[in-house]
Amino acid sequence: MQVLRNPPSGWPALVLNADYRPLSYYPLSLWPWQEVVKAVFQDRVDVVSTYDKVVRSPSTEFLLPSVVSLKAYVDQDRSPAFTRFNLFLRDSFACQYCGSGAELTFDHVMPRSRGGRTTWENIVAACAPCNLRKGGRTPREADMHPASRPHRPSMFELQDLGRRFPPHYLHESWLDYLYWDIELEP
């Protein structure tokens, strides 16, 4: 991971909840500068840190925010949406049968042909070769058992898992609000 002293391309701002924790770690909660400027003028966010870049309008000028916090707290205790991304994150972007991270697909642990449903509790990440090998059989019939039992994760669990996957770059103004072990380059 690279820590940037110059602003990242596009001048995004790190968005923090009202408690100064990121809304999301993976993907990192970043807004484009245009959205941040709009939120500042709508008084929905507080500016915590800025870049050295000035933006101007006919009546005002100000520094572009690099970190903002929401004025209203967004509850993080809601159930996460069942999406491909969230499922892969829950399973650490690894096949639950062989551990590979390549060609990930969904696998119904109890096959749909046997009444299995598309739910958190019946789907695991599987690489294409393992998914094909298991086919329409149960784990016992295929002698293929998932490494972890499929379950509905909490938002806190997904956030914690997301910390395992830091982005490729971070701006130095974001570091005080993120919780990865980061070594600064000289």
C-alpha cells in the first residue's frame, strides 16, 4: 500500500460517520470532490481536513476537503444486503472448498435442484472448477465441505473483514481515521 502526500486522482474525500469512524472499509468510503462540495453547502457534513487545492465560485472560495464527517449518525447495525460483493467479502474472497481466489462464483451448498434457496445460510463462494466438480450434489455426496459454515454476517463483521483488504493507496490526511497497520515511506 502506498501513502500519498499529494492528493489522489480525482480529489476524493474520506467520509466518516458522525462518530469519526469510516462508513465503510471495503470499499473505503470515499466521495468524489463534487459530492463533498455539495454536502458542505447543504450543511450535511463537517470538514475535518483539507487538501491544498482551492476551488472558486463567483462568490466564494475554499479548500477542497480531504476528510469529512457526517452531521447525522448512520446506524451501522442494519443487516447487510445479500450481494455478490458482500458474500465474497464474508468468505474473504476465497473458494470455501479449495481456498483459491480465482474465478469466484456462488455455490448453493444445498443445491437448488434439491430445494436449496439463495440465502446467506445456503450460499458460499466457490471457484468455478470446484463449483463444477460439486455440481448438483450435497457436500456429503461430493465429499466437498465448505471451510466455514455459511451464515448471515452483521455489518460489523463485514467491516472487520474489510480491514483485511486495505486499498492500494491512502492519502496521509486519512491515516488518523483508519485502522490498518501502515508504515509510512520516507
